[in-house]
Amino acid sequence: RFVPERMVPFSFPLSKCALWDPVPMGDVIGSHITYYRNPKLSMVEKTLRLAYRHAKQNENKLFSCFLLGTLAVDEDGEGVTLTIDRFDPGREV
């Protein structure tokens, strides 16, 4: 589904030498993972339990952490699967 209010245009950093003509050509198109693919999320139970335990033990209501995984295109080419298999609590400092 195309949601224009959530779309953010991307740009490349400035450089002294351009490898292509930066002038836009053609119609504007949306580039979103759900526009052409059916996304699926898969999470290892151990990872979810570690994140839950860390959240319960944390004294602050808000904390930051990392959930790490892999993104793969399905065999039929119709969907993408994000598999989260690692939890990293990060550093306090």
C-alpha cells in the first residue's frame, strides 16, 4: 500500500565528481518494501524471551536495544522474510 505521508525522499551525499546526471527523469514512483512484496516477520523464541527478560529487569521505562537478523526474498519471489535471531542489549554509556 502506498502511503505518501510516510514516504521520505532519499538523496546521495554531495561529491566533487558526479557519475550520473542528477536531473530527475520520468514520473515519480514509490519505493516501499510492501509495495511489491508480502513481508513476513519470523522471530526466534529465545531472542524474544531474552528481550522480555531484559525489559522487565530494566529500571527505566525506556531503554534501547538491538534486534539483529536477516532479510531474505522468498523462493517464489513474491515475499520477503525478516528473521530476527539475536538480541543485543547495547551499552548504557
